[in-house]
Amino acid sequence: MAAFLAGGITQRVWVGSFGIKLPFVELADLPGAATASITAIGEVTKGLDDQIASVTTALNTRFDEQAEETAARAEAVARVSRAVSDLEERLGKLES
């Protein structure tokens, strides 16, 4: 019986079909399972790539908006600083 089983397994390996079905256990065909796994991994990877692209686009858009707002605020601070300098200069002239 062991020789028969070993011969069957050897034959499956030889022809590249690794699936074995016995009354008490069944092992799926490895190339078929591998193909299904590769397909599933590809679909998951595509979904993740799409999500990464979407998040990256949203972050880049928000970053650009923040950069514009920061530049506008910096310009406002510069204007206030110039105004304060002008007032200090006028005050200095009045005091002298």
C-alpha cells in the first residue's frame, strides 16, 4: 500500500499536478492555488495602489493650499512689520 501511495505521489510530481484526493484528505492542486493567490494578490495590490494614489493626491492638494495660505500670512506679517517700523520712525521724529 505504501509503495502504491508513493508511486501515485511520484507520478503527480512528475506530471506537475500536485493535487491529491484521498477518501480522508484532499490537497488542492498547487499551481491552480498559486495562480488564484497571485490573482488575488494582484487585485489587492491594485486596490492599495489606487488608495495610495488617492491619498497622495489629496495630501498634495492640501499641502499646496496650506503653502498658499502660509505665503499670504507671511506677506501680511511683513506689511505689519513695515507699518510698525514706519510708526517707530515717525515717533522718533516727533520725540526729537
